[in-house]
Amino acid sequence: MRISERLARIKPSATLAVNAKAQELRAQGKEIISLAVGQPDFGTPKHVVEAAKAALNGGFTRYTPVPGIPELRDAVAGYYGRFYGAKATGDNAIISNGGKQVLYNLLMALVNPGDEVLVPAPYWVSYPAMVQLTEGVAVIVPTNPENNFLVSVADLEKHRTAKTRVLILNSPSNPTGCCYTQAQLDEIAEWALANDVFIISDEVYDRLVYAPAEPATLSRFYEVHPGHCAIVGALSKSFCMTGWRMGWALAHEDLVKAMIKIQGQSTSNVSSFSQKAAVVALEGSWDIVEEMKVSFVRRRDFAYDIITGWGAVCPKPDGAFYLFPVLDKFFTKDAPDSAAMCTKILEEAGVALVPGSAFGDDRCIRFSYAVDDEVLRDALTRVGRVLTGK
Ligand code: PLP
């Protein structure tokens, strides 16, 4: 079998490798707790499920326009007005299969072979692979836990060249949970504007930000400079709708048209009844998110105390549902890096975690706290025993 060279360069997903190993151990009868999860442990709100059922019962089961039904595109534009006071119209929105497809569409539409894309690390696993698929070059910009793993204008400037075309920003971050403030985002945006670097702002966790921190967004920057920035959003994380595949971009009309071309020749529209449900989600009550946040804050706080109690350095995140401690001081001869340590923890403690190497920082390991409190406590106690021997 001859597979394209383009694909040969793509690394297999480390997350999938952890899950495969966990499955193997489960098949052997071992009890495994997964803290490798990337989705809330809450169900999709009832009124949204009911809206999907009504759409199905009403026969709304056919193809829709490729970029989404007009009322959903309008609802996406309205979302940025409702939460952030940014003005946009439905023509600036495209609906795709999750934030993931939108990101891929954006990179396909923006990047020529050889163009450089700045990717601050730790990064979400798929960014470098997506850049590679477009035949662009992912330029990794390292950050440090002392700065909450946030990138500064000085860091970016160090990595900018004449070929730099795009910067991918992600706040709140997967894997660190850390968030930029509005002032930090604005400063980076001004730098990008001055240097003709297009920003893709991945804001899929935007509503999962914990007080006193406040959600920050580039949607208002987008409103003023639509040719220099696109906003990526999704209902997956903030509204517990990972399986519905509901994401979007807010972008310049020409960029939306380019993405419609890509999507029209690949996947066409997102499932019709998911779109009807998404309108209800976007325009209805978001109280459920406030309730969910209470649980996430409680878990973040005790998980953070346990992890730092091991003597690990770990920025206290203001958003999403991950902690990303630096654990390299616990690495050993038989577990010398984050992947080997995750395998050891899986085998000895029965806890699945994702190695930092998957996110571009091999010193760290990602812990998701999107699980029940007691399960989380139990898992952390077991991991602590492997790491510290106590
Ligand atoms: N961006 C980030 C930072 C993510 O963590 C994820 C999912 O894990 C996505 C995008 C893609 O989300 P979706 O499930 O909507 O495709």
C-alpha cells in the first residue's frame, strides 16, 4: 500500500495511544480511571436535546446550505454580541464539524506551502499536524510555567521571519487551562497587526473561565480588523456538546467563502438537526454553564492542592478543565520522559493521563478534572503514590 508522503510526516495521536493502552488493560480486567478526557462529564442540556428531537420529528433531515442554516449563522454572530459586545453578521460565520474542522479549514484557506505558522507551546495536539497537512511550517514558540505558559510579544518577535503568515492563539488553553487577560490578547493582536501576521484565535473554551478571571476574546479586534483575525468557537466544551460536532468561525466574508469552497468539496453541512439544536443552545439560557463552573472550580482547587503538595510546579489555571504540572523531577531511569511516565502511572496506578510531549512540553503531564470528585481524588492519590512513593 502506498500512502501519500504528506501523511507519512504526521505523527499518530499520543492521546489515542494512551487510550489504546488503557483499553488493553481494561480488557485484561484491570480497573482504569481516565483523567485523559477532553470533554465535560455533564450531559447536553435537556432543552437542546429536545430541540434536536423536534427537528428530527419535524423532518428536518436533509442537506442544508454548506456554511449552515441562516438562523444558526445569525445566532453565532449574535453570540459575540451577547457575551462580548462585538458586532458581526451571519455572513461572517461558517458552521463546521466542531472547532477542529474550522481550524483545519482556516489553515487550508490561509497557508501556502512553506508559510510559517507560529504555534505557542504547550499547544493543542492537532495544531502542528494540521499545519503540516497544509504543507506549511509550524514554528513552535516555547513558554514557561513561571509565566503561566503564556506567550509574550517578545517571544513571538523572536520567532517571526519574513515567512510568518499566521499565529494560532488558544485561550483558555488546552492543555494548561491558563488564560490570557484581555490586555494581553490586545497587545499580541496589535503586534500581529503591525507585522501582518493573521491571528487564528481558538476560543472553544471561552465560557469556561473562573472568577475573578474574566473571559477574554479577540472578537472585538476582529470587528475592527476582520482581515487580520478569525475567531474559532464551538458548543463542544462550553455547552457539553462534543458529540454533536458543532463549531464555527467568525471571519472575513472572503475567508468564509474560501472555507465554504473547502467544506463544500469535503464534508458539506454539519448534521441538520444538530444545527437546529445549536440555535436553541446559542440563543437560550446559559445558566447550566454557571452550574458546571461551580463543580470545575471545586475540583480545580483540590486537585491543584494535591498536585502542588507533591512539590510539583503547576500554574493555577483560570479556565477549561485541565492542570498541566511540571513533573520531570519525578522522571526516573525506567521512566525518563513524559510518555514513559504516563505508561508507568497507567500500569502501576491504573490512571490514564496524557504525556506533555503530545502538547510540545515533555516536562509536563496533563490531568483532566472533568470527572467526578471522588474519582478524581482517588486517581490523584494513586498517581501521587507512584510519583512520590508516599
Ligand atoms: N481547540 C481546542 C483547544 C481543543 O481542546 C479542542 C478539543 O479538544 C478543539 C479545538 C476541537 O474541538 P471540537 O470538539 O469542537 O472539534
